[in-house]
Amino acid sequence: MDEDLADRAKKEIDMMEKVFKLLTVKEKDSKLPLDFFDMASNYFRDSKFFFDKKDYLRSFEAVVISWSYIDAGIKADFFEVSDDLKKYFTS
């Protein structure tokens, strides 16, 4: 089970690495988009921290929360991602 969870967490972390490299915050002078970005970034950092500690469940949970903030931010028109990444989000 731990190996499966570790593989899944790693896969999601790798995907989110790509997202953060290609993500654009549309309104950098507005507080709410930056708050969403900060929360997504913080949860992503937490995910990598937990992964390094071999706490794969918390790592997976944190990366999913990070993804959720990005997804909501795209839906709210705070963020923009490249077309090839849009398929990973609901918006």
C-alpha cells in the first residue's frame, strides 16, 4: 500500500511541478489571486516535505489541496495555464 501511495503522490507532485512552472497569475496587484497562489504554493511545499519524510498519505493530501486551489483559481479567472495543462483541471 505504501508503495502505491508513494507512486501516486510522486506522480501528482511531478504534475504540479509542471503546473507551477507554467502558471500565470493574472492579477498580481490584487490580494485574492495572490492569496490563492500562496495557499497553493504552501500546500505544494508541504507535499514535498511530507514526501521526503516518507509520509505519503499527507503528501498526497497536500498536493491534492494544492491542485484544488489552482483549479479554483483558474475557475475564478485568477490564473492561466497552458492549453496542454487545462485537461487536468475542471475549469
